[in-house]
Amino acid sequence: MKEIAHALAVFALVALAGLGWSERGWSVTEAHHKANDVLVRVGDWCSGTVIERERGLVATAAHCTSGRMRVVIPTKKETWEGKLVNVTVIQYKVTLTIERFDMQGRSTGETKYAATLVGKNDGADIAILRITSSLALLRDEARMSDRPVEFDDDIYAIGNPEMLPHVISKGKVSNPAVKLGDDVTVPVIMFSAVIAPGSSGGGLWNDRGELVGITNWVCTDCTAAWATPVSHVKALMKELGL
């Protein structure tokens, strides 16, 4: 069933090529290859984007790191009197999955990675995860853009909507810096590419193959979606000393 769904998604991508996907910027093949190498499933409910291969760093949305990642570890701690007392240690752990497909929608295998939360910014809805298992099979990383997006830029959302793997949707920037309200405290990118629950944490890319944002919210009653600009990923990495 998953392979059939993915084959339909790939068919949709090929159809987009006929509508001008490759007029400038990425081709379908280039975008699909990028998804094969940097798109991550965060548990079974979100997406993520590999932002640094060497240290196994993955960006996702902060709301993807809620209670589902919380692990309570009972342990004992020695006091200054030499006594052992029961304490609990709270960690945030998750299994990440990179699954690769060919252009016919056939799975060529998947790799699972243990990961932990390094830090997050709830106001910007950005979180950084670090893979704690072997990094040997990581093949690529996102190249983060230094240029803010502008109105009417072509963009591509790569994620796992409804947890269908590697769905790539093309759209336009509707507003490069819109303020949503109290929950998201930084201006976000409004765009028209289709995303859905499960897409959160996936990458928003420009037509040069550069990461410009991390998708996080979608309006279910309209055609708008939002992403946090990648500058806030860089800021969080600096704050965490990464």
C-alpha cells in the first residue's frame, strides 16, 4: 500500500514537470534525489531535515518534540552524605528514519537512527535533534540559504504529509514575513505549496536547491501554509553552541 501511494506521489511529480517544474531551478530528479538523502521521518508523526551530516544534526519543528519524545529514566544518585536516593532523569529521544525510493516509487531500503533533542525555540517553532547512532549511512545535508525569500519566489516543500514518504510540492511565496500571533512569535514565510499533518519539520527549498525554511503550520480551511525562516535554525544552532 505504501509503495502504491508513493508511486502516485512520484507520478504527480512527473506531471508537475510537464507544468514547468524544470523551466528554471530544480528538476524533478534533482528534487527527488535531495529528498532521498536529507528528508527524515521523526517518529511516526513528523518530518525532519538533515542540516549537518558530520555531526548528525537534524532540524524539525519544535511542536514535533512534544511529549511523544519524553522519556523518564529512573536512576539513583549519591548524595553528599554518601547515600543513594531515587531520582528521575528526563530525556527526549526519538527514532529517525531515512527511507530511499527510486523514481518508480519502489523502496530501496531504510535506515533508522537513534536521536535525542539538543534544544528548541518554541516561539520560532524550531528544534535541533542529534543522531546518536552511527552516521555512516548519512549521504547528504541541506545547504542553508543566506538570502531571505521574496514575494512570488518559487519554493518546494519536501516532507511526509499524512506520513506518505517523499512528497514534493511546488508553490509560491505568498508573504515572506507574516506575523501569525501569540503562538509563533517570529515572522514566518507564508506559501502556497501543499502540506498536511506529517509535513511539519520538513524543508522548504528555493529553486536553487537551498533550504529557506522549516515547515510547521497549515491552514486547513484555505490554501496557505507557513514555515519558519532558516535564519532561525542558524540562530538556534549558535545559541546551542553547535
